[in-house]
Amino acid sequence: MDTRPDTTAPADTPADATHFEPFEMRLYRVSPLGPLLTTLALFVLVYGGFVLIAETTRQPSLFHVSASGEIVLVQVAWIALVLSLIFTAGIAFTEFSRRMWQAETDALAAALEPAGADSAGAFALGIPHSWSRRYALMFLAGAAAGLVFNGVIIITSNFTFVSYLQSVGLWFVLVSPVLYGIGFRAGIDLARESAAIKQLIREHLTIDLFHLDRLDVFGRIGLRAARSWLIMAGILLLFLINPNRPDALFDATQLWITVPVVAASIAGGVIVLTSALHPVHAKIRAAKQAELVRIHAEMARVRERALAGDAEAASALAGLTDYEIWVNARPEWPVSASVTTRFSLYVLIPVIPIIGSYVFEKLADQFVSGGGV
């Protein structure tokens, strides 16, 4: 039984008949604001909901007075801010991934055999219906985990269920199931896209050593997908930061929770990057080796005549030698110099939260108490 994901849609078949869009894609499709403003509006809505509940219930309020008399942001407000960023990024990445595939469809099709053009275009259509059950199950499993998360907080704290809902716990009850659901579903989405791109390369990619530049599209795809996971890792690192204690930047109590999740995000970026690059790399190496075998066979055929003084054979042997050098020098990874440079910069993404948290703390302090930046 063939269990490979269905990534093809016949040209005369409506996309709705073969693929579906998760709610994130629908949200961006109906929004009149454009992708960036929609993402910003979503963050304002989510974190604004926390601010509204916090200031309405005062359980707790956003700010409190420290022992030294400073007005500081409560820790739970910081946690809610980070969760809001994760929530917004998780939704945005689904849509931006679709736009990435849409932008690269033509270049991807040009790198493949003609039979692979439909498969290349299918990536931008949404999720194949054959995966709908798995997506739904993973989202429900994540939502259940989000509710369990709230249950653990209630049990380990002095809350009752009613008092929890009368505090900022209401926000966590509303947000965490969707947040966990998106996170769990990201895992199945990673598996689907990795399998699909490998299948596409395996079945429809033929290497032409004279046009390896066409394969740079795989480097761009892998890099952009890995960037999303690295950004998420950077956001997750914010959990380690206590903005109210500049003398102790990292909160060690959350270290054991945050580090595994950050490691999983980085691993996801590595997986999605290698899913696009490694199969192409293997095919390029195989194509180079096959061409070298042909060259060596031809060199062996003319060698004796060339050594015997045949000028035509000697010229052919010299040409074959030059060609052998050229083939050996062909790059084996579908990554241009610009992609390599950008990836080197993306590695620095996890450092950004450390700087951002410091700036946020200083701006918050200036806004609330008039302190200097």
C-alpha cells in the first residue's frame, strides 16, 4: 500500500477538491490588511485580550511595585507576552510558508522535469485532503495538552477552577489550547513537507551539470523554512529572560522547560533545511560521478593513440582532461553565495531576544515611571 503523501493536483481539478486551507490561511485570505498588518493586528488582539483581562480582574494587574519602590511588569504578563508572540508567529508562519511556495513555484518547476510541474505547484495550494485527519488529530491532541497545562496550574496553585477563570487564567484557558494545537500540528506539517519535497526530488529531478544554478531554488526554500523555525527558537528563548532583574538576565527556574523546546525548534529548522538540500546534494554527487565514469572511459579509449603520437587523439585527451577538471569543480550543494551569507546571519537570530528583552524592559520602565532609557 502506497502511504506517500499526495502532493499532486491535476491542472483541471479545483484546488478545493484536492487540498484544504487551515484556518490561518483563511484568516489571511479574508483579511483586508495585508500579511504584515494582519500579523500585527493578531498580536495586538491576543495580547490586548490579556491586558484587558488583567486590568479588569486585577488578578494580577500588569504592574506592581517592587521592594525597591520601582514599578515593574509582573512575571505572568511577560509570560503572556511571549506566548502571544509564539501564538502570532505560529499562525503567521503557516501563511508565509504558503506564500514562499507560491513565490518559488515557477523556479521550482523549471528545476524539475515537466512531469513534476503540477507537484511543484501543489505546495502553494494548502494541505492535501489525505492529511486532513492527521492534522485534525494532532490539533486536538495539542488542544488537550493546553487544557492539561491549565489544569496543572490550578492544581499546583491556590486557585479553584472558578477563581482561576476570574483571573488572568481565563486568558490562558482561551489561548493555550489553540497555541498547543498549532504547535502539535507544526510537527505533522514538518513531516508532510519533508516527505513531499524528498518525493519531488526523487521522482522529478534530473541533474544537468551545465545548469546547476537552477537548483538554487532548493537552497532558498530550505533556508526560508529553516528561518521560521529559528525565529520561533528565538521567541522561545524569551521564556528564559526575567525583564525585571537585569542583574540576573536568565530565569533558571524555567531553564529545564525552555531549553528542550528551543532545541526542538532548532532541530526542526535543521530537518526542514536538510530535507530540501541533502537529496539534491546526493543527486548532484551521483551525476558528477556518472559523468566522471564516462570521461574516464573515453580517456582510456584514446589514451594509447595519444601516447603513440596521434595528434587528434592527444587533442581529445587534453579536452577530456579539461572537462574532467570542470566536472570535479562543479558545486555539490544547491546553495548560492547569497544564501550561505543569509544563513550565517540567521544563526544569530536566537541572540535577538536578549537584546529585545532589555530594550522592552527599559521602554516599559520609561513609559510607566518616567525612568531613563
